Amino acid sequence: MRTSRKIAIITSVLAGAAATAGTAAPAAVAESGPAWAAYHGLSASQSVSRVTRLKNQGYRPITVNVSDGERYAAVWIKGGASNDWGIWQGMSASGFQKRFDAAVKEGAQPTSVSATGPADSPVFTAVFERKSGAFVAKSGLTPAQFGAANKQAAAKGLALSSVDAYGTPGDIRYVGVWSASSGAWYYTYGKSRQQHQAEYYAKRQKGFRPVKVSVAPDGTYSAVWRKDGVKSWAHYVDMNAAGYQKRVDDLKAKGLHPVQVNAENGKYAAIWQ
């Protein structure tokens, strides 16, 4: 069994060229936001070192991802209470469940969860934050189970707030978190790039934008769509690592920073604001 390696534990909480599915043109002058940091393609040990450094500099993670034989990506922003969150990596399915149970007892809940690897031996990474409100978290879901979980959550007033797909091309599994939320939202999953792009244009015409996106081992996409009034944002999929970095650099010059990043099999998808 893979040994869970915990990092940045906060004791008060837990004792190629990019192809786009469409973007919204950034405003000429985007609103100034918080200081941020983003990385991708880091090994487990490199990730631990980066987490320690960013934590000591006053940053906190807003999205994490593990893919491709335990390579890590994340986005951090500066500010917020340093004693209200914890981040873990390298967890087995049982290790993630154990960490989840411990976090809930301390009044924390997962805010970003990612997994990679086959269904019988996945690797998880997650961010937990101390926060109130109803939520549900499930992993190991088949596509049919994932669809059913979304319907059940929506009936309870919960919306999909974190999603990732793992497994193998012939056995896709999902891990998701559903949190208390207001307003309309939609979810899509198992979509090819072309289908995802069609969803993008259809949803955008109705005032919705993607706020979460993930790549599955078979190259299909999952997404969460919301109508939130954000004016300056961008959304790109089907990027390789170099393409993702170029987008980060180019959009930084326009005042945007990544708020969610996801990868699998060397293919990246991300959202900027």
C-alpha cells in the first residue's frame, strides 16, 4: 500500500499548441487580484518542497491536481487564514478515506480533490478547509454512478464544486465534491473535445461559463458550468505542458491567473480569471 505523505498540515484544522474550447476575451484592464503562484509537472518530492515554501510565504492552495504517475500541479493565492487549511498528497484510496474522516471530525471539508492511476490503486491529493455548510464527497464512481450522484446532490441543493476523472480508458472513475450553493449550474462528463466545445458555445449563449474542468484517461472532459457574472476569464483545453505554461504567461500579461488546472496523460485543461 502506498504510504500517505502529509504536507503543510495545519494543526488547528487537523490536530503542443493549445487547442481551445473557447474563451471570453479578457477585459482591456482586468481587475487587480491577489498575488498567486502556479506550478505543474512536479515530482512528489518537488511538490513537498514547493508547498513548504509557498506556505511559509503566506500562500494557500485553491486547486490541486495529480496525474501521470504522480506528477503534481496546483494554483496558490496569497492571503487568508493560515490555520484554516491542510494539503495532502500521495494518498491511497484508504488513506484518502482516513484523512477525510479525520478532517470531518475537525470541522473541515475537501475543497479540491484529484486522483490518478487505475481504479484498484489510485493516488489522491486533496485540500481540506475548515468551513461550515452541507457537502458530499465521493470517489471511485463509475460514469453512471457519477451521473446519479450529481442528480442526488442537486436535489439536496448541492452543486459540484470539485471534480476529477481517473482510472483507465476502459474503466473511468470519478471523484467529486458537492457543496451548498445557490444559483443554476450544469454538469457535463464523458465529452470528447469536440462535444465539450459544442457544450461551451451552447452554454455561453445562455450566460454560463465553465468553472471546473477535468480530463479523463480516455481524453474526455467533465465540466461544471455556472452563470456567475464574471466578465474577465479564459478557458483552454487540449494543451500539453508547454502550451499550458505559455497560456499562463500570456494571460498573466492580461491580468488573469489560473484558478483551476487539471491534467491526465500529458493533456492539460485550465480556467483563468
